[in-house]
Amino acid sequence: MRRVRLFNLALAWIVCLFGLIAVTTAGYSGWNLDENLTEQYRSKGAGIAKSIASSSEDLLLNRDASTVQAVIDQFAEIEGLSYVYVVDSKREIVCHTFVPEVPPEVRGFKHEREDGVSTANVRIARIGEVIDVSSPILGGIAGYVHVGMDRGLIASSIRSARERLLLLVCAVLLLSVAG
């Protein structure tokens, strides 16, 4: 009788320890995955923004917004891309991928830098959480390109990874208890 009670107590401690390990591992893995995916999306957004900025220099100086629109439309199908828009030197949006119209929150973005790419985490009502990446066109003289990368995909990937990890730990626990 005493052995059964001792066994049950040890088993309860093992289950608690496994639970603590599972939660800690899932939390750390989620945090690490968030850091890596966020950096990957920032880098991807910066590459897109720089590419559009270099393609748009002459077009914006010549006020050829329709060709700039054609340039940004080529990027619209990239996974994780929420939007692209270009502002001119007067801070007016000359072209964009928003449908049906530009959200009011976007008009107030002020995190651009003349010396290079800048990023900011922002929330837009109809879109959700995004990483807004901006790149100057001719050092900001001709304007800026803004690219929004969807943070919802990052959150979805983290949720999925945590669920798989917790299932794996539970399976290991069940197999070890059953064995």
C-alpha cells in the first residue's frame, strides 16, 4: 500500500515536471521563432522596399505614377505582403495596393529615415498587425516606399509550432508512463 502511494506521488511529480518542461520549452521556442520570423519578414520587406525604391527613382521624378503603380502591383502576390504604397516628396500617396482605399492610419506614418530602411510595428484596423518597412527614394528627396509585412502569419506559425511541440511532449509523457 505504501509502495503504491509512493509510486503515485512520484508519478504526480514526474507529470508536473514534464508539464513545466513542456510549457517552458514551448514558451522559449515560441519566443525564438517570433524573433527569427520577425527578422526574416523585416529583411524580406526591406528587400522589396529597396527594389521598388530603386525602380521608382526616375518614374517619381517624372511624375509617372501609373508606371510606379505597375511596378508595385508586381509584388502584390508575395506571401506575407499586406500592402505596398509610395509617397512622394510632398508626403502624398501616389500609388498603393490597398483595396478599396488607403486606411487613415497609414497617412500618419512618420518613421521614415533618409539614411536607410526603417521598420515599425503598427496596427491597421482592416489589416491587423504589420511590420511597416520604409525605404527612401533618392535619399528621401523623391519620396518613400512603404511595405507592410503581415505579423498574423508569424503568430499563426508560432501557434502551430507550439501545438506540435506540446503534442510531442504529451506523447513522450504518455509513452514513458505507459512503459
